[in-house]
Amino acid sequence: MRSRDVARKIAEDLYALAAKEKTTDALELELRRIAAATDAPAAAGRGEDVALAAFPEASDGFRHLMGLLIRDMVLGEFLSVRAEAEGVLRARVVSAQPLSAGESAKLAAKLGQILGMDVKLEESVDPDLLAGARIEIEGRTLDGTLRAKLDRLHRTLSQSGDV
């Protein structure tokens, strides 16, 4: 069995249990907390504390492996399983500046109309983008950032020999 299949099975079982106990939001927050705590370089100290609390009798190597598994595989699979079960598509939006509530609602509604599903936005800000936004949905990226537009322009000009 491939590691992605194992992560999917873990995620499905976690979701089924959380849905039964009506704790899906709490479980998602906990998975996100573990993922963030094991994410380098922010993990200095925090990841070890989370893993030690979760697996007090385990070796350091096992705790590290479990943190990586949750961060790199289980969280993503859990979000996918939850979205499928609840009929909600999650879209990650990275923008140069925080979106207003109206902008978020309008974007979610437009994406939902295009995709035929309810869309829940997960927003983050990257000031290095300068302007625009990047939307990531199920492994696909729509890049409307100024940086991406300038890169495309540069490639076009390079190919035509005008640079």
C-alpha cells in the first residue's frame, strides 16, 4: 500500500469518527495545529512538545515521523475527505493584502458558481506578491498575481527576441 493510500485511509477513519462525534471542526483545528507545530523553521521547540504530548512513550524518530505524516499527508487528505463528504470545496487564496469580507464573499460565490459547489476560502497574505491573488484548488493554481503577469510578459518578450 502506498503512503498516500495510507494517509487517505487514516483521514477517512478520522473524518468518520469526528463526524459521528460532531467534532470535525475541532479535529481539523488539531491537525492544523500539529502540522504548524512540525513545520520548519517554526517547529523549534513547539513540534517536539506537541509530538511528546501525543506520543509520550514513543521514540524521537517515531514522533518526528508522525508529525511529518500529519503535516505532509494526513491533513491534506482529511481536508479532501471532509470537502467531499460535506459537498464543500476548499480553495486557498493567497493575496498581497487581506481581502475584505465583501471581496471574500464575492470570490467564494463566483468560484462556487463556476465549479458547481459551495466554496470555502482559506485566506492568507503574502506581501511579496505586490498585487493580485493566487487561488489554489485541488492541486490546480490560478495565478493572477502581478509577479506572475510580469513573468509571463518577460517569457513572451524573451521568446520573441525583444528582450
